[in-house]
Amino acid sequence: MILFLAVLFVWNLSIGTVHITISEISSIIFGGGSGSVNEKIIMNIRLPRILAAMILGGALALSGFLLQTFFQNPIAGPYVLGISSGAKLFVATTMIFFLDRGIYLSSLGMVCAAFTGSLLAMGIVLLFSVRVRSMSVLIVCGILIGYICSAITDFFITFAKDSNIVNLHNWSVGSFSGINTGDVKIICAVVFLTVLISFLLSKPIGAFQLGENYARNMGVNVKKLRIFLILISSLLSACVTAFAGPISFVGIAVPHLVKSALKTAKPLILIPACFLGGAIVTVFCDGIARTIFSPTEVSISSVTAVILVPVVIYMMMGRKKA
């Protein structure tokens, strides 16, 4: 998976409106600055974008794995449960509020706003889960929450007067364009900290997968573990939404693909594997999104939906047969 990701990394650096050879990419990255146009394209545009796609794609897949563990259902995911849409709503409204007052919202502020929206959306889903025992009904409730949040977001963006706010439309449908080196540093700090915490929780998560009673008998504080799972999954999906907008189906399909490929459910293996799988799928889809109709760019959510929806349908049909 690491080797495949490396190949995709080089491929994405090379392709685009301006084709750059692998030897030139190597000289730009390792040979020092020359000030050429291709160097600016690589270092200022493509490299930050690809790094963000790798890290945020991994974060989204890991968030999906944690949510599936929390709800003990493979259909759960940040996009399906409306968590990404809640984060999108809060980021959009916060940016509109500050831009109307001439204040630019920082990257860290966007993450905080997205995290707040993710927690509120997750809280609404949890309230439904107390009343609704059927997971299929809960999934429908999450989808409806996502539609409501998206509708409110589109309403604000449509009637916004500031040109900067109107440009939020591209972000609201999912895109890695415009990400710079400073954004990548914040993404790395947030994501890798949460991934480390998730990795340290591998043993209690593994016990929780076998049932709450088993986890309690093994000495796991189930209540605290649930809180950690909510906070970590919300922060991961919030970070993705803050910088790239909502990205569909990566969080729900990738964990299933990784489990099927590795034939294991051990969190110690699945946490890094889901992260790598999410990075691979997202980088591949982003490469298609920005090149298939070049120079016009389509939203990455459109590409992930076309590629991953068949996987989700296969999962649901497999569960029905089981």
C-alpha cells in the first residue's frame, strides 16, 4: 500500500494542464530551487494539494472506521451520518459571519468551527440512536440531517453578497484546490495527533468490537472509550471538511475494502491500513477530478461517488444476504 501510494504521489505530481517529467520532478524536489515556472507549479500548487489529499483522505477513512466501531455497523460513516454536512454548515456560517465584518477566518478557526458542527451533528445522531434501535432507520435519519445542513449552507451561500463567500461554492462540493503549505502544517498537526491517540486505543477498541460486556470484563472503561471515539472521529472529519469540504463515501467504503483485503478486524492493523487506504483512494480520485476534464476541475465528491457507491451497494446487499 505504501509503494502504491508512492506511485500515485509521483503520478499526481506529473499530470495536469502542464505535464512535468519524473526526472524534472526529482530535480525540483531534491535538487534545490531554480525559480522556474514548473518549480512553482510543483512546490506551490501540486505538492501541498497532494499532501493534503493523502493526509485528509487517510483521516476520513480512519474516522469512518471509528464510527463503524462505535455504532457496530459497517454502513456508518461521517458523510452518511450527516457529520460532514454539520461541519460544512458551521464552517460556512462562521466564515460568512466574520467576512461580513471584514475579518478573515484562519485555518485553525475553520477547524474549530468544523469541529463544533461535527459534534452537534453527532449529538443529534446520538439522540436519534437512543430512540431508534434500527440501524437502517438511524442511517436514514443521518442522511436527512445531512440534507438539512446542506440546504441551509446552500441558502447562505446563494444569498451571500461578498465575492469571497460566493466562491465557497467550490469548497462546499468538495475540493483540494487552494490548499497551501501553511494549511498542510496545520493538517499534519491535527491529524497525526488524533491518529496517534487512535493507535494507542487499539487494544480497548479491539475489546469493544467483541461487545460492551466483554470490554467491561477486560477492564475497559466503555463510557470513556465511547467519548474518545466520538471526539476523535468528529475531529478527523471536521479537519477534512474545514480544508476540503465534504467528501463522500471514502469513510464508509474504504474500511470495508481494507477489512476484506486483509481478512482481519484487528484495530492494530486496521488503523494504519485504513489511513493508507483512504490516502490511496483520495489521491487517485483527486488526480482524476483535476485532469479528466482539464483545465476544468470537477468536485472530488463526484468522482468518489462514482467509484465507491458500487462498493457501498455491494456491502448493503451482502449484509442483507447475511
